Amino acid sequence: GVKVFIAHKGLPLVHFDPTHNGPADLVAVSRLFPDMNFVVFHGAWDPNRREGPYRSGARVGIDTLLGALDKYQVPPNSNVWVDLGTVWRQVLRNPDTAAHAVGKLLKRVGVDRVLWGTDAIWYGSPQPQIMAFRAFQIGAAYQEQYGYPELTPALKQKVLGLNAASLFGIDPAAPRCGLASDPLAAAKPAAAQLHTDGVVPSGWDPRGPTTRREILQWLASPLTRWTPA
């Protein structure tokens, strides 16, 4: 049967009814089905509220999720998960906001229950988000004052993939999709020989003037297509 249930919470879109957009209903149901896992997409984050230290009674934002976890007595690293889709991209521009948003989720939802997400389908390549997360740190002062965990390389590995592997029962160390032969690798020697024979230019070959004289000759004939001397 279904073991993973995912719902969009927070990040209100057009025509979203705020009455049904909070995470409390999902958290409540999680207590009734302890053998299932419930993923809160976007972690209930709301772009209209700047994340700060946890505030009980908040009506929007990540704090609504944390409040629901407290209300229904769901411990950290239980069967409620969150993903960072859109959240990380929007908060990374402000280190303090990012520290509170990520720190609160890791502390209360659990270091084993925060999943990487980018929503890259809307924003383009996820690589800038990945690089920013790998470089990001929660300061020692915030760790001491708010109890946020240190973002160690091991913890970042969990968020970036190991936690998701655990959720979906995937062994990250197991080989998969192995090929008995790799056509691309087999073609590389032949391609290299074509470069050596001059049949195909190398990707490193110059594509324009390389000396001062060649540059001046080229500039003297602006309507002439560049050709090597």
C-alpha cells in the first residue's frame, strides 16, 4: 500500500484557501497512521513572512508546522518530513533568515527528516542552490542561542540526498543501472584519433586571432569573416 503521502503546505498559490493550506491537518493525520510517512512540501514556508526565531501561535510560515508538531506531540525524526523546494532558493539571499528557516526545521522536524528540494523546474539549473547550501553555515551564536544544529558536511549529505534515500528505501551505496559496455567510452579513442589526424578540430583549437598582427588585420577588415592566415 501507499507508505508516503505528500502535500503542498505553505507557499500559497493563486486561489489557495488559507484555511486548508496550513500543515496542522497533515500533522494530525500522521499520528493516526504511524506506519506511514507524511512529507510537508515547502515546510509550510510563506513568502509573506520573514522567518525568525520560533514564535508560538503564528498563523503562517514555518512556525505553524512547528506549532502543529508540538500540539500533536510529534517528536523529531518521526514520520513527518519536510522538503526545501523553493524555500532554500528564497531564503538564501538573507543569511539570518536562512539560518532560522533551516535551523528550525532541522531542530524540530529532525536532522533525518529534512529533504532537499529546489523546484528547479521553475527557476532553472539547481546548481547555484546546491553550491550555496554546501557553503552555508549556521553561526555558533545561533547554535547556542536557539539550539540549531551545526551544518556539518555529514548533515548536509543527509539533507542533499541520504534522507530521501532513507524515505524511499534506496541503498545509496548499491550499484544500479550498470552497463556491460559503454558506447560513449568506446567511441572516445576513435574521436581522439580524428582530432590527431586533423579531421575534426579540437575543442581547444583557437577560433580567432591569437597575435597582435592578426588582431589588427582582422580589425582592418570588419566585414570580412575571420579566417586563420
